[in-house]
Amino acid sequence: MKSLNLNLGIITLIILVIVSNVVYIVNDKQTAILLRFGEIVEPKINPGLHFKIPIYHTVKKFDSRVLTLDALPQPYFTAEKKRLIVDAFVKWRITNNEQFYITSSGGQLSAMRTLLTQRVDEGLRNQFGTRTVQEVVSGERDELMKILTTDLNTVAAGELGIEVLDVRVKKIELPSEVNESVYNRMRTERERLAQELRAQGTEIAEGIRANADRERTIILAEAYKKAEELRGNGDAKATGVYADAYNKDPEFYEFTRSLKAYQATFENKSDVLLIDPDSDFFKYLDSSKGKKSE
């Protein structure tokens, strides 16, 4: 019984070994190639269960996901020969298994990272060398990354068998010897822009004030003109009314005017009036008819 169990165990082990060497699985995060004595016979194997001939065939599996190359910070010179320390990273993935296998010395990621780092370093050096410090720090940084990604992807697709999805600069450091000069230049540029904006604002404000003053002058002139017209019409109507009243009873009109004069003259008891008693001013005090008594 024991020998039977031992034989079954050995047979099972042999079957497992054979199956493990005949059957292989490529998961959904992988891509693979099939080799025959080191020669590629199937450059792209899709995820799933596959079969091979032991010893005769060899399978190489690669990561099909998006990978990241985090390059070490490197110094680059700008168009003004200013040195910058640039820290960048690259997002990439394998698209051509055969080319990737050949270029990376049998599918070694370390070899591919070295080759890709060299290409990135060359691209960054070329792009930084044609731009000023201000352009790479703030002005044209996005455009620089876009151009570098496109150029690097073109080279990588043909030579390395990979697709470069994105190249990004994480950090740009200025060496201590150029920090102050760069900051001063940027500060001067911002001050110049601020002065231009203030000058434009002052010009617009002066124009608004001038228009407001002109409109105010026109409104006041029109109002004064209208007021004078109304005042003249009122005075003319008042004069006409007074003239009509006077013509109806001249004596009464003169009498009421004299009474108003008396009221205004003797309003304050402390006032003293020195006047000739025979003056016409007192004629209505001597006679209600306005005639002096004999």
C-alpha cells in the first residue's frame, strides 16, 4: 500500500513537472514572446493559457503596464550658459516586444532604463540649450515638455520598441551663483509689467474723468439755460400780473406798497427814522386817500 502511494506521488510529481514545462500563463498585466533556441518565433503572445515544447521553446514575459523612469537630477546649460539642476521622470510602456527584447539585451529592464535615460538626457540638453532661464522656468515649460515627449517617442518607438507617453520635469533648481541674478531679472520684469498696467489704468481713468467732467459741464449748462428760461418766463408773467393789477386800481396798488414799506420800516421798536414830515413817505399816514391834510 505504501509503495503504491509512493508510486502515485512520483507519477503525480512527474506529471506536474511536465505540465509546468508545457503549459504557461500570461496574465493581463503581461506580454510575452516565444523563442526557439534563442530565436524569436512568436513576437507577441496575448494574455491567456498557452503551450510550449520543453527545452525546445523558451518564454520571456514582460510587464505591459505603464512604467516610470525616475531619472537622477542632472545639470543642464541654458542659452545664456546658466547651469540648472533638472529632476525629470518619464512614463513609458512596451509596444514592440521583439525590438524591446533585442535592444534591452534579452528583455532586461535595467538595460532599457539605461538606454532611455540616455535619450532623455540628450533631449533635455538640446531643449534647455536653446532657451533662456526664464523660458524654461516659467514661460515655455509646458511647450518644452510637449516637444521633448514627441521627439523622444519618435526615437524610442523606432530604436527601443517602447512608447513614451509623457516626460515631466519635477523640479528645476538654480545653482546658488545664479539664484540672485535670476530672481532680480524676474522681479524687474514683473515690476515693468506692473508699471505698464498702472499706466494703462491711469490713462483709462483720466479718460473716464475727462468724459465725466465734460458731461457734467454740459448738464450744468443745459440746467442753467433751462432755469434762466423758466425764471425769465416767471418774471415776465409776474410783471404782467403786477401791471394788470396796477392798471385796475393804481391808487390801491400804491397804498398797499406804502403799507408794506411802513411795516418793514417800523418792524423794530428800537429803530429811529429821521425824515422830513412833509415827505411823500407819510402821505397815507396823514390821509387814507393819500393826500396831505391842510
